[in-house]
Amino acid sequence: MLFKIFKPKGCLKLGDIYKTKPQLAREIISELKAWGFQFKLVLADSLYGESSSVIDTLEALSLDFIVAIRSNHSVLVAPGERVRYNRWKAYQQ
């Protein structure tokens, strides 16, 4: 079992190193991949979906992912790609 504990800056003790939730997520994903864990799909909320370092990690590890972004944020798309606005529907595996 792999987990990491997030400690807010105000709760750190002497010698603790502050890490953001996205930093911890990147570490967990990278460690699992290094152990040979097979990802089918990574799902993440907007905290991680808006983190370029998390997205970069997912892409570097060639993982499929679906991430959320807040409605008042935008995303740059590559030339030739198109943006689609679909109605929300439940994800089915």
C-alpha cells in the first residue's frame, strides 16, 4: 500500500518538508509506475487537472487520463485540434 500524508504549512514540525498535493500525487504516480503498476486510466479533479506538473508527469509516463478544470479556466490546444463541449454524462468503464 502506498500513501503520502499532506501537511499544511502551518502544521509542519522542525525538519518537515512542505509538499503540495500535486507534488505528492506526482510522486505516488511515478512510484507506482516504477513498481510496474498497470494504469488503465487516471481520473483527477481540478486541483490536479489544473496542475501543469501533474499533466506533464502523466504525459511523460504515457498514461491515459481524464482531468477536470474549473469552468472559469481555459486550456491551450495544439494547432489542428478542436475543442468540444459535451453535456456531462456518467463515465462508464
